[in-house]
Amino acid sequence: MLLNSDQIFDYLVEHGLCSQSEQALTKIEPKDSA
């Protein structure tokens, strides 16, 4: 089963494996790394 990043974070947070603050940090990553 394939999940996009949002679904993965929802799953992790729901099961207490990831915090909302960690989710926020990962969303700040630059999309294009040259």
C-alpha cells in the first residue's frame, strides 16, 4: 500500500509515532535541491 507524505504523517501522528511539530518541520524542506 502506497501512501503520500500527508497520509504517512497522519498515520504516524495517529499512532503516536510522530509529533505535529516534526510534521511541520518536514514541510519546510525546499522542494528543488540544485
